[in-house]
Amino acid sequence: MGIKTDQQVHIKASQAYDYAYSILQMYNVPADRAAMIADALVLADLRGVDTHGINRLSGYIERIKCKVLDPNPELKFIMKTPIMAHLDARNTFGFVAGCMSIDKGIEIASTYGFSVIGVKNSNHYGMGATYVLRAIKQGYGAFAFTNASRAMPPWGGKAALLGTSPLAVGIPGGKEGDFVLDMSPTVAARGKIRKAARRGEPIPEGYALDAEGRPTTDAEAALKGVMLPIGGAKGSGLAMMMDIFGGLLTASSFAGGVNDQYNNTKDPQGVGHWFMVFKPEMFLDSRDELADRMDTLLGRIRSCEKAEGVDRIRVPGENATEMETRRRLEGIPFTTVELKNLDLLAKQSGSQVMLAETVGV
């Protein structure tokens, strides 16, 4: 019996990585940078952020083909102070700019305890948690801010002006795990709308308005309309903060000036990022004390008396970490239609690494 076209098929993380890496190599992305990008895309899929995984690769490749994304510019950090560095990403992948910035931030923080890295002229950098997790692996805390293209009106406004700019914060912990907050200032990330549209699925009520300002559950209509902020004016304020840090302060595009990744393939995106990396135990006696204090906090949160109907209290990043563990064992789920589209991209790119054909779809 054949596999139904709407059935989910599981792909190993290593297969997804090889697929993305191979295609990137076909477009002259250097091996080390292709590895950064493929790792980031697969990590998003593993952690359940399917909206920022390998399904988005076609959008980046299209921008390379349209010559509005440079696969391999020379990149150099300019030191503004001993702890502050500025990077002109020269219109390359946001993943590359982000990973390089975190690594530079760790290098600086290893000496001074704290660092700030500003990035201009970049592109969409995927899942924000990618960067704080990169710092956590080395024992550092981190903030990762970015701005984005217009998708949400300011509170009280009608036209899209602010982005669904995610903010991510990561602090290494102990036995109770790490703290990893990765959130959008909107009710849902715009990528979730694109995913629903790709799969022909409706979106929940309260996510977006259509082009006429009416609530909608139609993903295609939502993409033509605007996203809704979390907490009303508070979500709008967070989006403004991301635009200030990500764009205004970094000398990148801001105030609605970031171009859409999909709808504008004539101009560079002009995305900006802001990273802060630090030694989280600086005000404590030791790293062990940090771990103990984090265990106390997360343990008390989890053991708090539960409200009626709640089976378990979780902390930020916990669901994604559990998802990553499970998907590393079981594989990453894709619909057969998605896999066939991914294989089409591979064939168009000249890559020999296929996914649908590998699993017999």
C-alpha cells in the first residue's frame, strides 16, 4: 500500500541536515557557513519550530538566485569599545551573522564578562533560540534580538508597520535544565501562518486580521492582512523595542523599512540583530552556585500548586527541549507534499540528496 499524500513521514535529523547542507553547497555557500545554516534549520525542526526549519530553505535560495542575498561575503567585526562590536553582514544569511556574533560575543565575554554585538544589513535569522542555545552550550547567558518586515500595526493603528520580531533569552542551569525563552510579540509567529497556508490548514481565532481588518481563520487571508500583538499595547511595545535594538541602534533598516523575505525579491531585506553575551555567575561566588539557584527557581516553579485542570507546570523552553529529544529518536515529521516539494528544490539545485525518494514517497 502506498503512502497517502497527506500522511506524515518521519525524517532523521541527519538526513535533514545532509539535505540542507548539500543544497547550500550547490549555491556556493562555504562549508563552514553551510554547516551553521543547516544546523540552525534542523534545530528548529527538532525543537518543534517547524515554521523556521528546512521548509524555509527555498525562500533563502530564491533570494540568492535573485541576487539579493550574498552566499559568501567577507565579514569583519569592527570593535567600537573593548566589549562592543559591530558587524556589517553585507546581506548574507542571518544564520551566519547570528552564529558568528554569538561566537564573537563569547570571545569578548570570556575576558570582560559581558559583550554587545550589533549587526546591520542582515537577513532573517530563523529561530531566536538558536543563538542563546549556542551561548548556553559554552556556559554563557545571552539575549538575541532582531527586527523583521512589517506584519503588525502599532497598537491603535490599522496598517502593518512593526515586525513579528522574536526575542530570545537563555540562561544555563543545573539539574533542572536551562531557561530558554523564545517568543514573538505577536500572538503567533508569522511563520505559523505560512505553515498553515502551505498545508492548507486553518489558523486559530485571534491570530490575525484579513486585509479588511476582520478576524480570520484563513491562513492565506491572514498573510494578506496583519498579525495581532500579545497583550494588546504590551505586545506592540515589545515589537517597538525589537525594532529599536535590532534596527535603529545597529544602523540597519527600521520603522517599517525591512523588506519582506518572500514578497520583495528585488531589494535586500536590511534586517538588524542585537546580541548580548555574558558570564551568568559574575555576581555569584561560583558556577555551582548559579546552577543551585537556577535549580531552586525552576524546581519551585514546577512544584507550584497547580490550578484546576492543569496536569503539569512547565518552564520556558521545556516543551521544545522535550520535543528535540523525542524527534532525535523518532525523526522529524513532514507531510508527503512537503517532502516532494523539498525534493523538487533539491533537483532544481542540482543536489543528489533527496528526502521523499529516500523514504519511498
